[in-house]
Amino acid sequence: MHPNALLELSAELLRAVLKLDQPADTVVSAFFRRHRGLGARERHSLAETTYTVLRQRLLLQHLAQAGAQVLDLEALACHRGSVLGGLPTQPQPSQKMFESRIWSTMRGFDASMPVFVESESRKVGDLRVPDELIKAMRASSCIQIELDLAERVRLLREEYLHFELDHAALFAQLDCLTALHGRERIAGWKQLAAAGHWEQLVESLLVEHYDPAYLRSISRNFAQVATARIARATSADRSAFEAIARDLTRR
């Protein structure tokens, strides 16, 4: 199958799954029944991309299924928000389409009810979050999700499996961090990848890059983070995020 055709099918499947009105397995199975001509490799690629996105969106997905109002900017932008956050088979929409998707989602919300949204920066990949929306997000109350480091490493390895299979793509993205961390640290991260030490690499990226950068940004930009409600996930499994979603929507 031509790569562009696979991209179009991936986008179609993701749009269907991210409506969050049915279990993902049900949507994926129905999609494959409608496209019986797909081979095993195409089915694997489509399913892997879909479930990778869903695992990243676990809490928001469960909140939506529990009846909460959810604005999933990363899903709308087709990007996970970090330097490594591009989806391997899913291009980002145009800025105009991104804003149209935001408007289409928000116009159905009840203004008297809360909206759950991830603490994004001003840009999600190459797309800019509208100014009034980012101001409202940063002035809102916060919920902090906590998860043990080992479980975070496991989850992120699942999310970014494509980088373990494509070292050149990973190294190109790591090079983008050279100005922040210097050539020596970037070279060390590349050596870990080349040697297959993935857990050590992911842990190092979290501890030395992502967590410090995230904490600086959150502390600087989100006015109510000091009084954030803490929600602790017992694991990176779906059931743990489902439990948090149930607890959040009860209140």
C-alpha cells in the first residue's frame, strides 16, 4: 500500500476512535471489517499507531467516557507536544484546521460545567494554541497526576516504540536538544540507544530533560499549580487511569 494511502486510513481510524463514544477495540475491529483488503502489515501499523495515541490519552479518554467535558489538544493537533512528540504516520493539520477542530469541540460544551484539558505549552508541535484559550487554561485550577518513575518509563517506551525501531529518526530529534544539554550529553543518550539500553535512556531523558523543563514551565505559567489536587495512579495500566477518572467525575 502506498504510504499516503496508509496515512489517510490512519487519520480516518484515529478520528473514529478519538470520538470516544465506543470502546477502542470495538471501533478498530469494525474499521478492519470495513477494510477487508488490508494486509497483516497494514493492520499492524494502523493498530499500533491508534493504540499508541490512545495510551497517551488514557486519562482524557476515561474522563470523556465517564461523561466529563474533555478538550484533547494533542489529539486535535496530531502531536504529543514534545520534541519527540510527532506521530510517525500522522501529519499535523494546518493552523486553521486545528482552530476549527477546537471550536467544533468547544461549541458543544456546557459553560456551567468544567472542562478537562492537559497543561500544554503555547505550541503543540508546529501549531499554536489560541491566546484566549491558553490564558483560560493557565488561570484554571489544576490536577496533578503522579506515577512512579519505573511505570512512566514503561509507558513511554510503549508510546515511543517507533524510535526504538528507527535510530536515525531518534538521533535527529535528540540533536534538537544540543543547545540545551551540550554535545556530550546528547552523545551519551545516543550511545544508550545504540546499545539498546532503552530503560536507562528514557529514565535519563525524564530526569535530566523533561521533568525539569516541565516543572519550570508549569510553575511559571499555571497560577494555581501550588494548590493542585493530587491524583496518584497505581500503575500505567488502563484500569488505574479509569479509577482516577471515576474519582474526578464524582466530585
